[in-house]
Amino acid sequence: MSITLPRKNNLKEISFSITISATPERVWKILWQDNTFRDWAGLIDPGTYMVGEMKEGNIIQFISSENGYGVTSKVDKLVANEFLLLSHKSDTKNNGTQEREEQWSGGKESYLLTQDGGKVILTVKFDVPEELEEMFTQLYPAALERIRTLSENISA
């Protein structure tokens, strides 16, 4: 399942996939449970945490505790253990309390889990500001590897 939304001109869609030996339920838990989310997301932006309840129609904030910058997003579509679509509504500063210059606003981000012979393929697509594309291309694969490690480790 994938939904295409219009993007701002300065945003570019990038995509990553990884195969994980775990159930979709397990991978979903690792993606969105607070402590494991902080673990893998911190590889991209240290100290990143999420504020809000992951529920369709809700507003969620992703904030870096290191610099206080973040993005406020709407959960446009959520099918538990299968698909999540976020649309980024505003960029924030001061730990999500104030709006800042638009960098991510208008972008989208999706997480798709598909089953393939007892394994899960996690595909992540997101719009990234062009000036950050190279950084995300370098950092995101490590985050996906961390998601795989956590998902395949029964004690995580």
C-alpha cells in the first residue's frame, strides 16, 4: 500500500528497504515503541524522540533533544503492522513549542511492511530537503540495520 502526495519543490523522495527475520508485529513494535524508536532514530539525529499517540488522524511530533528542532506531522493513514503514512505539517524549534523556517513542511513519510516467506520487508519512503539528501543516504541504512538487529533480538 502506498499513497503519493504532492511534494514541495525543494523536497526529494528517497527510499530504503531491508529484509528482517521477524514478524510484522515485532518489526512494528520496534519501529514505534518509545525506547526502541529512540534507539534507531538516534542514529539519524541523536536524541530524537516522539511525542503523541500513533493513531490515524493524530498529530505527532518528532523532536531532537540535542538541538530542540523537530517536525510536527499528521498520521494520515495507519494500518497496524502494515503501513503508516505521515504528512509533515510544520517545522518546529524549542522542543516543538515554536514554528521555524520550513524545511520538512509539506513532505511525506511512509513505512510499509510486507511479508515474504516468513520474513518482513520494511520499505521506508520519505521526502527530504535536497540539502540533506546525502546525509540521509549515508545515515538511514545504519538505522535500518539497527531496526533489523532489534527486531531479530528476542530480548529487545
